[in-house]
Amino acid sequence: MHAAVCGSVLGLSALLVPDTARPATDPVPERQALMKQLGQQMKAAGNLANGQTPWGAAQAKAVADAVAQSGQTARGLFPPASANDPKTNAAGAVWQNRSDFDKRLAQMSTLARTMGKADTQAAFRASFQDLSATCKSCHDVYRKKKS
């Protein structure tokens, strides 16, 4: 059983660690890649929360830490100069209400760290639901609506 959990954790490692080693060149593709990675991290967390992936506190902490780090990294990928980039999926509200946007990213990271402290699947699931609601609320305001 221990080997299976370790293998699962190692298998998810590519999803869990944001690529922060690359220098930021064009923030739009950088943040789109980060958000895609964050989506994969949230899927992995959801699988732990709902039992599709066998529960393990170490694995839960690893995915939660990765989500928290992604939230911190995201803050630096929304410079004002990228607001009018035609490739962006970010709504203009990001830059019009930057303090609220940054607050929501910080809240996401805080909730993810709390989720990582869960010692049971039930506690993890409850924290995951709070985190998911926060992510959705941010997307509702700060992501362009798909046509």
C-alpha cells in the first residue's frame, strides 16, 4: 500500500510543481499555462476529495501545496501591460479592481494550505469545496465569458 501511495505522489509530481524557473517573457501564455496546470492540480485534489484517488495525507498535502504555490505565482503574471492582449482570457476587471483580484488569489492560497493540513478525507473534501467555491467566484468576475 505504501508503495502505491508513493507511486501516486510521484506520478502527480509534474502536476504539482509550478514551473517558476523560466523567466517571464510574455505573461499571457505564461499565465494560461499556469492556469491550465492549476486546473490539473484541482482535478487531482478533487479526485482525492471524492475518492477516485485513494486517500493519503501526504498526497493531499502535496497537491494542496502545489495549488497554494500556483496562487502565489499567478499574482506576478498579470502586469497592467497585458490587459489589452487579444490572447488573454482575463477580464478587464482584473486591472480595474486589482486589490480584490490579488485578495482572492491570496485567499485561494490560504484555503489550499488549510486543505493541505487535513488529516482525513472528509476534512480534505470540506476544504476542497471551500477552495473550489473561491476559484469559481474569481472566474465569475475576472475571467472573460466564453461565447
